[in-house]
Amino acid sequence: MDWTQRTDAALSWLRRSIAVTGNQGSAHSYSPLWGWAKAYPETTGYLIPTLLRYADIKQDDSLRQLAYGCADWLCRIQLPNGAFAGGMVGRTDSSVFNTSQILFGFANLDEEILTEENKSQLTQNTDHWRPAMERAVRWLLSVLESDGAWRQAAYVPGFVPTYYTRAVWGVLEAQKRLQWPEVPEKMRGALRFYADRFQADGTVLHWGFRPGEPAFTHTIAYTLEGFLESALLLGEPAIVDRVINAAEKLMAERKKTGRTAGRYGAGWRGDYSFRCLTGNAQLSILFQRLWQITGEEKFRRAAEGFLNEIIDFQNLGKNPDTRGALPGSAPFWGPYLRFRYPTWGVKFFLDAVGVIERH
């Protein structure tokens, strides 16, 4: 597999997703029907760690400068209360999940600029990044309820999805830099609130976008990755074991059918009419982490399998608007991001490949 060609194409496409906004964040997606969408703060935030990682992998400082530019833009659009808005740029409604995901970018940058080598390379004042991270965490803590749930500022009003475990993880990544004494126990309470939703068969209640609907593998991976990484940071081995159980149940389903469904309902009932390519990339990352933690080869093989299912769907044509991108669904008209190439799918693809290349 020529990973270099594929990662170069993916990075070029992400560069284009930033260029088309006038370097004001990364675009939400591209569609051959509707063109480029507006910038998307949430994914711009968690794209930053990927750009920083590949700046090192490729020895390309222009990727680092892109990451810095994304962070500067996010600081400019942060709401007065410290939150970030939901959806694409231009909205003003606070969003718990979007705010938490942007923390991944700020936390990585805060670690990055501590090295003297990187300090000498910086071409702009970075003093505003850490205060932006602090304001975002303060807001998230202010809207966290006493039982550990975030009920305000939701994607679907009145619905508390379990993929908020990834919001817990985002706060804990910021906490590595902040070291605020109240954060660990608040996040432990939040993680345990969601952990009560695990079912005996390894599925998790409310891990989709809307109540009662099957969950795309995108939000399934969000949920399990949030559980795993947060439990490791907080020292919650029982929750790690539950994630391993869920992963093993998913592997068993995949073995029976020979492929991954695009979404799963109760009892792992799969919708095999499409693949959610973003979700497959995320599952590859999750299973690589499980391999690293447990040393069990079955998780490494599964990680490669999730990625191999989607690799041929990466566009390697000549059109710069699509070269390097991954569709939301395969087939292209499938229900996840129908007729669109989402930027976060390429982010997770690069993250997955980056780990595989190192091993």
C-alpha cells in the first residue's frame, strides 16, 4: 500500500479546505452538487492535532503554520461566554460538544509551544490560545449538572447523547495542561453517568445522534473512544473492560458478516446498505489503541480490517476539490453525509494511517 501517496493527497485536500475559506477555518465539506460548505469550528479544532502530527511526520512546517492559523481563527470567533457555537460559522448558539472538541486543538498547541525549538519557529503571538482554552473549560464546567450530565446547549434539544464521552475526554486533554483541582472528579462523575448506559451485549444506549435511532459507526466510535481514553486518564479499569467487551462484540458481528455496517441498532442489528467511511477510520484508531493497551493481535488485525474496507474509496482523481477526500458514505448516496466529502473523515483517515505507518 502506497501510504505516502494517499497521505499526501489527503493533506493537500485539507489544505484546500482551509484555502477555500480564505484561511478562516476548515470547510465543513465539499459536494459536487453544492460546492464547498462554510467553515466548521468543531472539526477545525480537532484537525489541529492532525496537522501538528503530520508537520513532524512529513517534516513540513507549513502544516504547523496552518494549525496555528486555525487556532487564531477559533480565538476570534469564540463566544463571549467562552463557548463555541454549533454548526457552521455564523451561528451564535453555544454547543457543548463543539466546544469540547475544539479543546483537543488548544491542548495540543499548549503542549507544542512549550518547546524552545517550536517557540523559535512561531511567527505570531500565541498568548491568546491558552486563555481561550481556559474560558472554554470554565463554560463547560458551568453547564455540567450535578449528576454528571450536560443537558444544555445540545445538538438535539432535550437529548443527552452518550457520545458526550468524547466531550469528557476533550476536557481531560485540556486538564493535562491546566491542572485544575476540581476537574478530575467532575469528569469522573460525567463518565460514570454515561457508563450506566452500557448494555450486556456491548451496545450503549443513546449513542446515536437522535433518540431511538440506530447509531452510525461515527458516533459509536466517538462513544467508545471517549470511554476508553477518559477511563485511562481517570483510572477507571472497569470502564476500560466494558469498552473491550463492546469491541469484541463488534468484531464478532463483523466476522459473521464479513464487513462493517454503516450503522447499528439495538443488539448490533446492522444496516449493511452502506459504509460510514468516517466511522471505519475512527474504529481503526480505536482498535489500534486497544492493541497498544492489551497487546492482543486480534485488535491490530481488526484495526487494519476497518481501514482496508474504506481505502479504495479515497478519491485519487485529478480534481483538486476531491483529490484526497473520502465520501461520507459508500455508496455516495448513503445516509451519512449524503453526496458530501466531510473534512473530518480525512482527519480520522490520516490519524489511522499515521499509527499504522509507525508500526
